[in-house]
Amino acid sequence: MKFKVVGGGPAGLYFAYLMKRSHPNYSVRVVEQNPSDATYGFGVVLSARALSFLEGGDSEAIARLTRRMETWGEQHIVHKGVRVVVDGSTYFAIQRLALLQELQKLCNEAGVDLEFGHRINSSVGGEDCDVLVAADGTNSAIRDSHTLAFDTRVMDLQNYYAWYGVEKPYDAHTLTFAQRDGDILCGHHYRFTPTMSTFVAEVDAKSWLSTGMSTMTDDERKRLFEDVFSDALGGNPLISNQSMWRRWRLVKNGRWYYRNIVLIGDAQRSAHPSIGSGTRLAMEDSIALWRAFKEEGTDVEAAFRRYERERRPVRDKLNRAAERSIDWYENMPEKMDLSPYDFAYDYLLRTGLMTSERLEQDSPKFMEHYRKNVDVVKAL
């Protein structure tokens, strides 16, 4: 069989590796428009739970990736200048370029044909292969050439964000919320090397307008965040890498396959960064599609049906959680009067996946401090 994968991100590379490793006689080719050493972004964060899911594809490959990762066991939420520590969660982070390089090495070792610097024509139809895997991201050219067939729906969300780096290693995955003259600004930051961290800057729609950010240049917006988050940044400048301010593009597809074309990763459904699962979901899609072909062999239609049937319920559950998280962030102004511990508690329960009972089990130290805080507030 001939497999052509468009998109050399984590989803496309992991699928190509898994398919070629289990079927050395298959032709598996990855086509990526960017050079092999190009990456737009900084670090990728994964929970321990996410890594355990990804091991379902190849545990040795994931162990190899883990050796290049930073790790920590807490989440920090900073509100009104108070740092709330949430115990019980283990996180890992890796430089995005390092992740891609390791996956490229795995593909090369397995015999995958990797082709970089080649842009696919938007009208491509999969005529030169048995299976065309669209792993080319939110702005997928493959998907957008068949929007009716995939029942594609696109919506721009309200908040604005930009991805930066900073030369400062944070102790944990940290969310810092700042208020200035009634405006609300948020920073998501975590280290991905011993010296470097990702810093995702975000503002709600109202603050985007009232701060004047809507008419600023990207450099002026960066300087504003450097000023407001000076303490959190340790006085260090934010580092840009194609760091443009934009609204998140939410993509949904009513159908996941058409003819011999199948969607995975962000091409299939964009994952909002507020639940920190974009890379995990994309790579899990790869595992699910690979398993479908393991079960159905060369029957492409049957494999596609199995992939969507078995993967859609999981995706739908996490998509609903992401949409609740999006709603929380887009309504941040309603939360700002909460005390730091009430704010953190509300944040942790925002998706509906976490419950108070599970927090008691997973984060007992946080819940002890939370209950004490609630009692103090009630006494006042």
C-alpha cells in the first residue's frame, strides 16, 4: 500500500512511523512545506496521563522522547498577587523542535520517506496514493479543498493570544492573571529546557479594545506584556518567533474521511491550548488511525470507519471540555473578584472533567488550603 502524509508535525510523523514500523513493505511518505529544522513555537507541554496514552503507539519511542523532557509535579495559579499551588499533577515539556527532530529520526530509522520544503497544491485529491492522510494543521489545504465533503465549520473565538519564549525556567506550569486599570491579561508559562520557557500571552476581547492593543503593532503588544508581567518574567524580554497576535481558529468537521482522504490532528478538529492537549490529541489520532489499519488491513473504507467510530467519542468528550474551558477564559472578567483560592478552585473545575471529589483525591494539599481559605472568608 501507498500512504502519503501531508504535514510533518507530531501527528503526521508519529502516524508515518507507526505505519512503516509495523508494515515495512508499505510505501510511507511524509510531505512537509517547511524545512526539517523549522518550527514556529517554543515548548510543548504534556501531562503524565497524556504520555501514558501515547505509549499505546510505541512505548520505546515515547521513552526516547521523555529523556529530552523537563518535568515537574505542581501547577501554580497566581491571582491578585497570591500564588496558589496545586499538587498532584505531573507534567512534562519538550522543545517543539526537539520533539520534531526525534520523530524525524524515528521515521528515518523505520524507512519513511521524508520530503521537506514542498508545498502541496490545495487541489490535491489523493490520486497518487492509496491513502492520503491530511495532517497539515488548522489551516489544512487538503481539508479546505473538500470543505463540503468534510462538512467543515470554522469559527474565530473572541480572545486574542500570542506565543512567546522567555529565558527564564519556571518551577511549574503557571497561570498568572493580571489586572491593570480594569483590564485583564493572562500569561501561561512553563519551562521546556533547563533555561527556557514558553510564555503564552492572552487577553479577553474587552481588554483587547480598552488597552488599545487592537491598534498597536505586535512589537507594542509585546512591550505591554513585558511591562505588565515584569515580575513574572524576572525582567527578561519576551522572545518572538513568528509571534503574531490572533484569535484562536476553531475548526470542526462533521465527517472525518472522504474517498481515500482522512483527517487527523488539528486538520480534523483544532484543540484549544487552554486544555493543553493539542499535541496529545493529534498524536492519539495517529495511534487510532494506525490501529484501525492494523485491524482492517488493506480495506481503506473499513479502516476509516473504524477510526472515526472508535476515536470520535473520545474526541467529542475532550472537545466539550475544551469548549467549556474556552467559555471560562472568554468570561474572565466575571471571575476576577473571587479570592485566590476560590478563583483557582473555579478554574480547576472549569471543564467538567475535574470534580471536587477527584480534587480531594488528586490534590489533597490544595484542597486542605482551599477549605481553610473558604472558612476564613465565611468568618469575615
